[in-house]
Amino acid sequence: MRAKREYRDRSETEVAVLDALVDRAGDGMTVFELRAAVEAEIDDLEDALATLKSDGLIVVESEGDRTRIKPDERVVPSDPTDLDEESSISDWLRERFPF
């Protein structure tokens, strides 16, 4: 599953992080799991996490010695079919042509 359309106009790394977190919204992910799921340099990943946290799009929860990162509720689509064909085409174009 992917993050809602209104959150897809961010940097490529931020969108990849949001998509990975939306896929595991219930459980969340550790930083190590995010590193495995998102193809980005560690510095880019850290910057993306910091930006998403400051924008209130992710929630960081500590569970004992583990820290889990989850998407904010408003990022997770309520209906998986909410992403229409137009969104997919614009995403495809954005990936192919840097704007």
C-alpha cells in the first residue's frame, strides 16, 4: 500500500519511507528495517526521518530497548483503492523525469 496522494509530493526518500511505513502501519518499523526497505543512503534516510517527524507525519514509539516508527494516521489511506490511475501516472512521470 502507498501513502495518500497528498503526501506524495515530497522528496523521493521521504515518499519511500512513508510507503514502507504504510505497508507496516500496525507494527511499525525499526530504523534497521527501514534501511532494508528503502534504497537510500543513511544520511538521506536520517534527513527524511527528521523532516517527516518535524512535519508530524510519523510517530516514534519506544518499546523497552526498541524504537519503532509508524506513520501518522492521516498518511494511511482508509481505502486501498483510493489511489487512482491519475496518481499512478503522475508518480511514474515524476520517477522518470526529474522536475
